[in-house]
Amino acid sequence: MKMKNQQYEQLAGAGFPARRTTTNRSEALAERLEAGAAALAAFAAPLSEEHWQTRLPKDRRKVGVVVHHVASMYPLEIQLAKLLAAGRPITDVTWCAVDAINRDHARDNDGVTKEAALALLAANSAAAAAAIRGLDDEELDRAAPVSLNSDAPLTCQFFLEDHAVRHSYHHLAGIRAALAPGDPSLKPALG
């Protein structure tokens, strides 16, 4: 699958209905994704406008942009995982393409409101969890080459864990690290 910015726009709007009875593994994955999204939302919701506009030290994106980024990437991450679930490789997805998507997203969503970002996070994490619940164990175990990982043959489950499931936890940790040291009022939220 070639991933260009135009294709990202098309994939980001795709729906992902559940197809099968949930397995224990798919349910556990969906629950972990939901827990990560809920933790990110719970931390972000009470942030002041000043915190929402704070730029993260490493990548220089604003906190609000990063929350919206996590939300906006769920559809694409699920679409790519579904390729693996079908036994199809992920091709032409490179870190350069990811950087371009992230850069364009940050530019296009620089003024995103907290309400809009949190609403998108809720909607897209719910859709992603539903899609994961629709995968059976055979699909979770299918592997195919993934260009983002040097064409290593990765399973659908690994790809989900490394991308859609991990994404909110990864960015929540970065946001916490950036905000909490300078603001004692955020320390209780970290407990």
C-alpha cells in the first residue's frame, strides 16, 4: 500500500465495523487501546489553555496538536493492521512519509481546540477498539512484510501493539514529562 498524504486523507475517514465475535486476545488489545485513550483524555481534559498550547521539547508540537494527532492516526493505524490481518504486506510506508504526515498534521491543526481534539479522540479510539474486536486469532497471527520496519514480517497483533495500542501511552508520557516538572498543580494528575 502506497502511503501518500492524499491517501492518508482517504484512509482517515474510513469506518471500521466489527465483523466477528470478539476473542480474548482481541478484547484484551481493544481494552488496552481504550485504557490508553482514556488516560490521555483524562490528563488532557483539565489542562489550561496555556498547557494546551505548550510545545513539547523534542518534536516542538503543541500538546493539543499531539492529542489530536493520536486521535487522527487511529484510522490509518487500523487500516494498515487490517492489511496484515488479510496477509497483505504494508509497502511504501516509510519514516519519511510518517514525518511528512506528522508535519502536515501539525501545520493544519495548529489551532485545534481541546473540545475538538477530545471528541475526535473519543470517536476514533472507539472505532479502533471496535475494529480490533472484529479480528479473530488467525488474523492477529498473520504476518507480512512491513516497510516501516525494514520489511520484517510482523504479525497483525504486533503491529497493533506497536502502533494503535501504544500510541496514546507514548504521547501521554511525553506530555506528562514536558508539563509536570514545571507545574506542581499537575503532579497529582500523574499519580
